[in-house]
Amino acid sequence: MSRRQASYDGVAVCAPVTVPYVRFSNETAHWWAGAALRQLRDSVGLTPADVDGFCFASFTAGPDTVVGMVQHLGLTPRWMDHLPTGGASGVMALRRAARAVQCGDADLVVCLAADTNAIDSFRHGLANFSRFSQDAVYPYGFGGPNATFALITDAYMRAYDVTREDFGKLCIAQRANAASNPMALQRKPLTMDDYLGARPIADPIHLFDCVMPCAGAEAFIVTTPEIAERRGLKAASVLATIERHNAFPDDPVQLRGGWEMDIDGFWESAGITPGDVDCLQVYDDYPVIVAMQIEDLGFCPKGLVGKVIRQTDFTISGNLPLNTNGGQLSAGQAGAAGGFQNVTEGLRQILRQPLGDQVPGANIALVSGFGLVNYDRGVCTGAAALKAMS
């Protein structure tokens, strides 16, 4: 049995930054990372000398890791970390940076993810995604996440009586939320007829089930409440976090994620319930993973998500605002920055700094991550509950 999680006292999360996404870019991931730091300089007066911790995630910065990145960016941290975990990297960065600050290993940590997207970079990324993909998947024509999530989606629909209309409602709500976000790449209203009639990609996946790869960067700061106050920064506290990798490896296909293993302890540590959450920011590379997280994070019992989707309003003014910037399905998927997008948007909503419309009365955000998909499952999961500091 795991020990009870220590509190995150003495930690403040603040200064969410998004470098506006573009569909394609000839700039490097290093350029996008520099653009995020430039925004932090311009918005909060941050200088390289202020940064003594740096946490970095990227798919396209290779051959550099965080080691090369700090040199390129002119940083001299006394603590750093590199997170090659894609969609789980935002929550993981938050967890690691929070403990570093709490323990005194760093006073101000910049957590940053950046990726570029050239015309052919996505195909090359798939071919070299992992040893598993190189040896057992890609050589046989299994071309990446669309086929993987077709397998997961089909199994999930059969197991839990979830329909394409249910997934459609999630996608339509997120598109509606994106309408007020000037940075979202897809803001055109989406109807159920549009969703159901879209061209098939890999049955039962259709066009609007798929994210749009793009280039961009996301960042936020983890520091102490005293430093945040001294800099005049609105900040959030961390109520609880969880992280799990390679959960349920004996399941024939993924119908649940690592959140399920730890969610009871998560809510106990946070001192709240799902009903206290004002906005839900989950990783959303495909709607089936959104549905899976609604269940596994404790918003409904397993197998009832279809019914809950039909009864819930996921728009910004609804009873469970979901991915309020549009999420990756409408704002875009900027590589590993997609794993940070939920953290920055959750922060913005509870700090009253949204890119678009504000969730009325938002005070608590739940953010969730999911990453590194090999064949039939995602390996890395995490979640965090954030609350605005008074």
C-alpha cells in the first residue's frame, strides 16, 4: 500500500504562457521554447538569472535534451529535468517542480514544452517514436495513433455501449468552447451532422475525432507563494497529484488508465470531491480518452460514461466545463505542448486569465495527462487538482 501523499504546502503555480500555435513551422523547437521564455520576460519580467529550475518536454528538440536546451536558452539552473512523456508531461513537470521548490532545490522553476511541425515531421516522428514502433508496428504499415485509437475506440464502444453520438457531443462542446479562444486553430462551429458525416480515417475514427498536429509552446512557473506575491503574480496551490505508468499491462486492450489505480487516494489527499471541480481540463488526443478520463477520474462509475455524457453540458457555461480553450481537438496539438495545454488552461480559468470566455466562479481546476501510446495503450498518466490562492 502506498503511503499517504505529503501535502504541497509552500508551492505556488502561476504565469501560464501559450505561444500562439501555427499549423506548420520552419522554426526549430528551440525557437519555440525561446518564444515562450520571451513571453515570460515580457509578461512577468522574468530574466535568465531568475530561473534556477527548468523542466522541459519536446518530441522535436532532438538530439538535444534539457541539457542542450538550457545552454541554447542561456539558463544556469541548479535543478533541471527532462520529460519524454508527451501528453503526461505537463502534470509530471508540475509534480517534480513542486517537490523541488518545496525541498529548496530550486526557488523558481520554469516548466516548458515546445515542438515544431514541418510539412513532413509528423511522419518522421511516427517512424522513430519508440523501439516498439520501429520493430513491431511501423514496418508493417501500422501508421501511428489513428490506427491505435481506432482499436481502443472500437473496444471501448463495444464494452460500454458508448456511441459515436456520445463522442460527437464531446467534440462539439470543445469546438463551442474554442469559439472564444482567438488562438484556437479550429473555431468554425461543429454540428452533429458535420461530425457524423465526416470522412472516415480508421474505423470507427472519423475526421473530427482526430487532433490537428501543429507547432507551438506552453509554459508555467512553479515557485513559492512569497516569490509569486513579490512579483505580483496571481497563483494557485496544488491540492493533490497522481502519476502512474504502465498500469494494467495484462488488459488485452486499454479500457482504463492509470488514474483508476490511484484516484481514491487522490481525492482523499485533495480534500475535495469531483463535485467541487469547476472546470475539467483533460488530455484529448481522441474523444475516447476524454470519456475514459471522465470515468477513471471519478466523475462517474465505470461503464456509465455514455449516460453521463448525454446528461452533461460540457460548454463553458455548462455544469462541467470541459477543455475550455477547445482542447487539442479544436485548439491544436503542438506535440508535447499538448501535455502542458491542460495545465495552462486550468490555471488561466481559476486565476481569471482565460484566453477566451471565463468559467463563472471557477476556483478549482482538475487537469489530467495521458501520453506515450504504443500499439494498443497509453503508458503514462497523471492528474492534479489546482485551487486559486486567495
